[in-house]
Amino acid sequence: MKFTRLEIPDIILIEPKVFEDPRGFFFEFYNEKVFSQNGIHVKFIQDNYSRSSKGVLRGLHWQAEPTAQDKLVRVAKGEVFDVAVDIRKNSPTFGSYVGIYLSETNKKMLFVPKGFAHGYCVVSAVAEFFYKVSNFYSPVDERGIIWNDPTIHIEWPKLDMDYILSERDKKYSPLK
């Protein structure tokens, strides 16, 4: 596996070693020992899986302490534009974001640590999104930022349709 720290160094792009032949492919997407050797010392305790149609924009979400979550995200089918926003108040990159395309074709994964809001937009006909988290879901600790916060200015993909958001995601406030 190749681990690359991105523009915000706590966000790590992970590219697995893929073994392909005429039968298909195989890759290891999580190995506690390899992740630890590359600076990711996290115990994942829950796996989540979602399926969404083109234009669905989910986010930007996080959980507050005491149930904050580290996430390891990947796409099993289709393609998404995945975003992590630094919401750590004393961070030099507060309010900055990293955006990257994750797909079934590129098999890239993203490690999103605690202290970041997370979201994604489906750019293919359908996407199946898989993520491991380090804490259980807690509705009382759930938080969000409006997806189009003008101070963050995320450059979401231009689609041939309007984004599809949940009512909850439409009502979140800006970060500041």
C-alpha cells in the first residue's frame, strides 16, 4: 500500500496494491499493522455502507466529542468526489479542505481523522460507498456544515443536474 499525506497532512490518501488477472482482482484495503506503520493508529469498530444515485451530495458531517470518529472511506462501485474539511479551531489549516475522486476503478481510499467534517458527491450513475469508523454513531453528537459554505468554497463537481440533498443537509449552518 502507498500512503500519501495530502495538502492537509492529517488527511492520508491510501492506494492499495491491486492484484489483477483475467479472473478479476484482489486487494487488501485494511491491515492494522501496515496502517500503524504508516502513522494511522486507530481501532475501527464499525463498518458502514451506503448506496446513492448520481447527484446525491452527503455532508458535510462529523460527530462531536465524546463520540468523534476517524474514518477510512472508499468506493466499492461508481465514483464520488470526496471532501474533508478541517474544523479544528487551532489548526493552521482550519476551514481548508481536501477534495479527491474515489472510484471503483482507481480503488483509492482516504483516511479522515477526528476534527474533520466529511462529505461526498456522487458523479457516476450510482455509487456504493464503504467506510470504517472508530466510534459508534451518536445522534446527539452529530453535527454538520452547509455543503456550499462560501468561506470554505468547495469546488464541487459540475453535474448536468441539481445536487440532491437531505432536508437535514440543506439546513446546516456555515462553519464560521
